Amino acid sequence: MEGYDAVAYFHRPSTVKGSEAYTSQWQGVTWRFVSAEHRDLFAADPVHYAPQYGGYCAYAISHGTTAHGDPNQWAVVDDRLVVNNNPLGAQTLGVASIPQHPRRRCELAANPQARNT
């Protein structure tokens, strides 16, 4: 997340860098936060606050590949954080369709027989 506060995405209209004063370790990564409250929320449920798809671009994942997720290209959809590589990813998928397309395309990549469902 390049130092951005993952919890802040759920509570603020813009991205915000975390502080070295408020950190948490999870999955071998140091996560930074703007406050002890955000740090504690993350520590209690990191799977909820961490970006989906391991922080990779949701658009790229929906096409069966990976690309760096830019923490400034983001959306909270279905109470989950997703990031994209650039604004085109979100525009192409459509913010409203992000929950359907990456999941559906990932399902199709894993199970081609699902194309008929």
C-alpha cells in the first residue's frame, strides 16, 4: 500500500499516508496508519481492510494477469478495498461492476465450463 492507511479508505474520501508512529505487522508487511484507532481496527480484522487480490490491480486480475495496484486508484466496493493500476482500469470495469467482473472473470479463468452459466 506504499504507506497508505488501509483503514482510512473506508472512512475518508481520499487517500492518506500512515505514520511510522502507528504500525502493524501482517503477512510480512509493515502497515502504517494515521492513528492508533486505525491500527487497532486493522489488527482486529486485517483481511477486511487489506486490499483485495493481494493489492494487485483488479482490472488486471479480471483479465487473468497481474499488475501493480496504485493506492491512488481505488474504490471500496461491497465493503472491500480494490485498487487498480490506473484510472482506465476502474473506468473500463466501471466502479459499480468491480465486484462482479473480477470475480466472474477469475471464476471463468479457473473454470472455463462456467462460461455457460
